[in-house]
Amino acid sequence: MRKYIRRWVNSARGLRFLLNWYRPYRGAGIRITSISDDFMHARVEMRQHWYNKNYVGTHFGGSLYSMVDPMYMLLLMQRLGRDYIVWDKSAHIDFVSPGRGTVHAEFTITESQLAEIKAAADRGEKVLPEWKVYVKNTSGDVVAKVHKTLYVRRKPTT
């Protein structure tokens, strides 16, 4: 039974389910709408509610950032496996326009990015991959731009 549960938790479907029940995400109205089976793509959305609005009636900035915070780290951890250390290193968010209604963000790791990260880490290098994420409204207008930097290296063998 444990083996089945562990396998389910490590599946895209299981991860999406757990994240959608994660209290901080539920409390902010954030929903993971999809994670590809190969963990190379994900989509997150957030509907506007009374509890995630700021004083001027737009999406709270902290909720906009929370939408994108862990996704690249989680996708990369799943792709690289247990032999690698993956951490969020830094992020910068630029609020472009007021966020109203439903907003979404998409995350994609390409095969070439993955191969480059893995090759450098396998050589013993500390890798700092960077991604830009755009939070958009239903019209496709950019609400916020997020620049994420991760830290990746191969775990030392003992």
C-alpha cells in the first residue's frame, strides 16, 4: 500500500491534487489546472475573490507571486530525481498592470534546458537556471512578470 501511495504522490496527478489541497494555495484561491505527465509543463490560475483582493480591489501582490513561486522548482525536482539538489535561489516580481478577474501563469521546461542543467550538474558545477514567468489575465494581457532563479547541483556521493 505504501508503495502505491508513494508512486501516486510522485505522479503529476498526485502532485496536482496535493497542491490544490495545500492550505496556502486554497486560502489564496490558487488552483493548479494542469501538470503534464512528464513534468515539463504546468498551468496555474487564480480567480479573484473577496479574500484575495487588496485595498484598491485588485489581486493581492503576494497571491500573484505565490502562484508562481514553487512551480519551476517542483517540476525540475521531479525531472531530475533524488540525485540532485534543487532550491529556489531568488525571484523578482514586476507588477505591470492591475490584476482583476481570473489570472493564470504557464511554466515550461524544454528538453534542451533540462539536458543543459543536468550536464552541468553532472560535471559538479553549481547551476543557476533562470526563467521568466508571465502572469496574464483572461485577455492575455500581462499583469506581472516574474524572474526566477533556481539553484541546482548533484548531491555528493558518499
